[in-house]
Amino acid sequence: MKLRDYARKMGVRYETAWRWFKQGHLAGQPLPSGTSVIFAPEEMGATQQPVSVAVSARVVAVSARVAAAEHRPKLERQADRLMAYSRANG
């Protein structure tokens, strides 16, 4: 199948699939026309996708502030809310 069709089927951007292909994570071959043909998992005899990409942990900075010194006790609660939101939304 074409690389673009593979990307759509796997739910990733074309650029991501192209990078995987260039890094050797996908089995396939480039055609003289410039089209990259990817061997589908069914054609390779596998039942799962051939790509194994490890998800790395991301570091995110969360910043909280208050407008006045008298609101400082609310700062911890605000920071906790921001951290919970960040965890929930990746």
C-alpha cells in the first residue's frame, strides 16, 4: 500500500510514517516514480502493526501565579489543579 494510505490507516501523519520508513521501522520499498510502497502487516504474515515505537516521558513545566499577596494560600490549590489537568490531557 502507499505510504499515505498506511499513515491514514494507522492514524498518524504522513510525515511521521515517512520518518518511520526512512529510519527502517517500516518494511517497504521506494518506486522509481518516488512513491513509497509499504508492505501491509497482512502481507508480512503479522497480525499487528510492524512498527514498535517507544513512547518517551515528556517533561512539562506548569506555572501558577496569584495577583496579590492575600491570594497566596490559593496558589497551592491552583498548582494542583494545573498538574491534574496536565496529567489528564497528556
